[in-house]
Amino acid sequence: QSALTQPASVSGSPGQSITISCTGTSSDVGGYNYVSWYQQHPGKAPKLMIYDVSKRPSGVSNRFSGSKSGNTASLTISGLQAEDEADYYCCSYAGSSTWVFGGGTKLTVL
Amino acid sequence: EVQLVESGGGLVQPGGSLRLSCAASGFTFSSYWMHWVRQAPGKGLVWVSRINSDGSSTSYADSVKGRFTISRDNAKNTLYLQMNSLRAEDTAVYYCARKGMGKDAHQFDYWGQGTLVTVSS
């Protein structure tokens, strides 16, 4: 149950696009199409942004998109806005009714 | 409106016990799997435990296996986490989270605001 690997930080200017990677193994990210992404603002609860690799819950902006290739999943945010500044976490089902999160990525909007 | 409200956190000495509760409302609690996820101060999210809809099946992260017990009371719409033999490294905000509907759903679609557990002498 090792944590998935995410970059500690990413940054971008308003209007730009950024991508956050999430690398696991064939036992989690690579083995299932059950990757989800969560946004967390300081002092707040996490919010679901993407599930099943690329699906968006109702109410989440279409500026957020997800993808996966092999053992690495990615979250892309296009048209960056100031309110996107937050921590982002990936999560994958890891089999045997267990889940594993990434270490988190701090997004700074310059 | 879906609401999850955790309670029961606080300061406890190493080796002590604590029981967390999560009161659910706004949805049919007995139809959903539920989870506990924790976050140490300044650190990332860590999955802790899950329970199926009728409470007959549970699973745990290796770090808490044998020390923590997840349970639920569907009549009271409440999820629990009994934490025993607490260690300093268990210090965290504990969130309850709802798993999406259906056996092929593996996302956490609603989260509570969390309750802080501090293990210190």
C-alpha cells in the first residue's frame, strides 16, 4: 500500500493549462480504470473532481479532465483560474477492497 | 442535501482509545459503502478503512489493521471508527466519505468536514 507518486507542486498563469501526473503500479493505477481526483482548499474537505479516470461529476467544470496511460494517470486543468489554486490528490482502487492516494500536488496560480 | 458530520475527536494519550462517529443525512445511508480517510497535519490523504452497506464486510489499511474497527448502525444512519492502541502517528483529521453507488463505483463522492484526533502525552 505505497502512496501513488505525484509532483509536490505545479504552477501556471491564469488562462494556461497545467497537468498533474499520478504514477502507481500495475496493482493499482495500471490495473484498474478506477482513478479519481480530489481538490482540497486549505482547511476544507476534499471535493471529487474526476472519477473512473476521466468522468466528471455533475457540477464540475469541463475545464477539468483526466486520462491514463499504463501506470500513470493525469489531471489536466485548462483555462486556469485563481480559484483553482488548491491541493490535488489522485486516488486509485488497489484491489482486495483497498484504496491508495497520491501524496498530493499543490497548484499555484501565478 | 447529503451531509456527513464527524464527531468524537480529541486529545488522547498513546496507547489509549477513541471512537469516532459520522452522522449521515440526505441520502439512504443503508445503501452505500462508507469509508474513513485521514490526513496528518500538513500531509496528504490516506485511506484508512471501508465497510459495505450492511456492515458484513470490512477492510483496513495495513497501518491500522488489528487496532481500528469500522462499524455502522443503519438504524441510526451512523458510521463509527473504534480506534485502539493509538500511536502518535495516528494524529490526523479523520474524514468519513461516501463511496459512489454501485459495485463498480470506487470514488468518494461526498466527504464530511473531518474531526481532529491528537495522540500525545
